[in-house]
Amino acid sequence: MSISKGWQWEMLQENQKEYWRNPSEESYYLVNRWKMQGKSEFLDLGCGMGRHSILFGKNGFAVNCFDISEEAVRCTGQWAEQEGLSFQYAVGDMLKLPYDDNSIDCIMCRNVISHSDTKGVMQAIAEIRRVLRAGGECFLTLASKVTWGFKQEEWPLLDKNTRVRMDGGPEHGIPHFYVDYKEAKELFQSFEIVNISHVETYYEHDGKEYNSAHYHMLIKKPEERKKG
């Protein structure tokens, strides 16, 4: 049975939460790209503290906030209220999204679908395709196999692509799914892949050096072909 688990946001201190209120760099590009395409119905899949919900809401999108964490959705709603924004909220599992078929124009899903095992990731991708309208786009990230976490042999291995993070932080006990370039492409055979980037960052923590690497992917649900 596939599982998906979310961050334990309640473990973060207020100053740590502040970091997660800053939109990611690529989100500004996506706001402009999707506005120019005339898209409006936006799904923040794994909304966290609400950083992308607020950004898209301020830019005129109809925002749907979704997360497996009640704390995340609560914090997003509180922030939206302070900003005078009205969103739709849902708490649930990404393996079964509470949205109608072909109802969403665009999806932001950064560092989210990797929090499952291989079968779970495949199910989440199927759900993304189901709820997207034809021509709809999704930006998502997948953890790369070159990142340090995949090499932690003491972390339990659920399948050949998935380890359970065991570092005592807000992601403790959460499965992390990793891919290489070939596997990333194979997962999205039913989509048009607009672009793929491999992004690797380096950082230090407690005197140790780490690397974090992800595939950044922009995918599109193909337009329906006209019969005849």
C-alpha cells in the first residue's frame, strides 16, 4: 500500500516558518507565464505556509490550497485573511485529490510528490493529470539520486527509489522518492515535457557540507485531438 506523508510544520519555530513564507524563484516566472496564457484556476498542491498561494492570489488567480497537513492549511488561511484574500481550502492526501476532472488550469507542486514511495508518486502524477484541463501546466520538483539523502544507507529503503528520512527534523519518518534523468522522463510519458532542469545547491549545517539536488520540471497536459 502506497503512503504519503507531509511535513510536521508545527515543529518549526516562528523564525523558521518565515523562511517558508518567501516564494521560490521560479514562482515569479510561472505567475507571468500563466497570466500571459490566460490561465486562472490555480492549485497550490502542498501549500505549506502559503507562500505560493499568496503570490498567485495577489496576481488575480483563483487559488485552491491543498495540503496533507492541517497546520499548513490553517497557517495559509490565516495569512490569506490578513491579506484580504479569499481561497478554497482542502486537507487531504495527494493520492486522491478532491477536485473534479479537467478543472484546474495550472499547478505548483514544489518538493511535494517526492514524499511518497514509487507507487504513490505514480498515483500522484495520475491525479495531477486527471484534474488538469487540456493544455494545463504543472511545475513540480523531484529529488535527484545525486543528492546526499539518497546515499544515507542507514535510512530505511522502501523500494529502489525511496528512502525514509531519519534525521529527527520536521521530515523525520517521511518517505523521500529519488530519480535520475531517465526515470524522471519516463514518469511523465503521458505529458508534454516543456522543460527539465537539474538544480543542485550546496549548504553547510553544523559544520558539515551537504548538497541538495532536484529535477525542476514544467509539464503540460496535451491538448485534446479533434476527431475527423
